[in-house]
Amino acid sequence: MAQDDETQRQDAPISAFERMWHYRPDVPIKTAPYFTKKPSLSQMIRWSYRQWLFVTERSLLVLISTVSFLYFQPELAVMAELQIGWVTGLYARNLGLMIAVAGLLHLYFYSFKKQKDDLRYDSRDLRAQSGQFTFGSQLGDNVFWSLASGVTVWTAYEVLLFWAMANGFAPVMAFADNKLLFIALIFATPLWISFHFYWVHRALHWGPLYRLAHALHHRNTNVGPWSGLSMHPVEHLLFFSSILIHFIIPSSPFHILFHMQHQSLTAATSHTGYEAVLLGDKKHLALGTFHHQMHHRYFDCNYGNLEMPWDKWFGSFHNGTKESHAAFKERKRSLLSKMRG
Ligand SMILES: [Zn+2]
Ligand SMILES: [Zn+2]
């Protein structure tokens, strides 16, 4: 009897974990297969295919950045001098992109509830009224920080890079210079972003930086499309600083657009709160990951993304199973008892 009680006590928090989620995808969550001990070529091809083809976040990004580059981008020569005209043009373009992507996703999933709660991880409503948010509402707060700070810092980094390229302070590579390298750089961008994101995000969880900046993003324990880029200006400065790599790596303005739009627009898609767009009973267009959704609920796990297994290497990986949750709670307990001495 005593042993049964003990077993039940141990089971209780674990089943509570499962009840906590409206929807869990196939677990354990998998990370990209590039960094395993025995990399399998077929797994790598399958993973890359799912990331890049056909209608995926990344293929759509390539399309959006191509259109931006061809039709909404001034010549480098124009950007050699800082002028209000082209800077405002870039700002308007970025504002339009952010409103289109986050706005349409919000309308689809939250205003018109086109998918109800199907494939939705956490079915709690977004907070319509709460004192912890700017303007007292989660949506108002998220839209404000995304547009006022997010789009401004995003545009400022683009202006810096384009101006630097135009003046020879950052190296430029055209498609005709080296076609293979040009394309390879597109494929390498998400890897670099993943590396940068993990370390910046770890730093943002350091007490003083967390309180100053990152706590604003973590007001969102449940997330919607506008939550992705809802950050403090200091976090935006750090988050977008991945672009500074282009002061070293020769690249085209197209790469800058792809890189910055990857950072900003996938922040919206990855925070929809849904795993994918469901049409009929088929999943189309993968969106948010359960991996990052758990970070918003539990804070001390899953700092990176699935492109590089940093969380596995540093012991903060939560793979979405009840066993992993028990281990996560144990890690937290022992950390707390160490802090208490
Ligand atoms: Zn987030
Ligand atoms: Zn965080």
C-alpha cells in the first residue's frame, strides 16, 4: 500500500505534464541529423528536403527576399549616402512585411479561428486583459513591441549593412562572382542563425539581462504570431546582431535581406502556437515547434532551435516526453537546492 502511494506520488506530476498540453506532436522531438555521431545521408536529405521544399517557411522566405531584392531594393550606389528617402523606403517595406505575415497568421488562427484548436499546443486564450502587458492586452503589447522596436532595429541593421557595402566597409559578392558560394551561403544562413540564437538566448537568461530585456518576451507564456518579435529593444539589438557576420563574409544585398527576413518573419511563424496549417486532414506548411513552445511555458529548457543540438550538448534539452519532463524537474530541483546552499 505504502509503495502504491509512493508510485502515485511520483506519477502525479508526470501525468500533469501530459494534461497541460492540448496537443503534443510526435515525441521525442528530433533535432537536425547533421550533428549526430553517425550522420546518415538519407536522414540528412530527408530533413533538408522538409526544411526547404516545397511550400515551407524557408522556400517562402527565398521567394519573399527575391521579390524584395528585385522590386523593393535600391541600388547599392544610391545607399552610399544616408538619405531619408531610401531609409524610409526600407522601413515601409519591412513594416509591410511584418504586418502582412504576423497579421495574416493572427487573422487566420485567432480572429477567424480557421483551424479551431487543431494542432494547437496550448489552447488557453491569449490574454485580452492583463496588467503585465503594455496597454493591458497581450495582442496590443505584442504588436507594439514588434513594430515600434522590432521593425526599427531590423531596418537599422539593414541600413548599416547596405551603407557599409556601398562604401566598401563590408565585402560584396555578386551571383556572377561565384554562383556556388552564393547559393551555399543561403543554405548556411539558418545554421549560423541557430548558433548565434542559442548563445544570445543563453545570455538573455542571465539574471540582469533577463530582468532588463528578455522578461518582456517571456510575458508570453502562451504565444501567438505577434509574440515572436515582441522583444525589448536591447534584445532586438542582440537578436539581430547575427547579421554582423556579413562584415566578414562576402555577400550580396540579397543575402542580407534573406538573413534579416529569416530572423524577423520566422519569429512570427514560429510563434503561431500551432504546429502547421491543416487543410483537410493533411498538414501543410510547418509553423511553430513544440520545442520553443515549451521554452515559453517552462523557461529553463530549450534555449536553441532544432537546427543545432546545443540544448542536448549542454543538458537543457526537453524532448517533449513525460520522462524528459521528470528529468527537467529534477534538474530544476537540484539547481534550486544548490542555490539555497
Ligand atoms: Zn519565443
Ligand atoms: Zn527565453
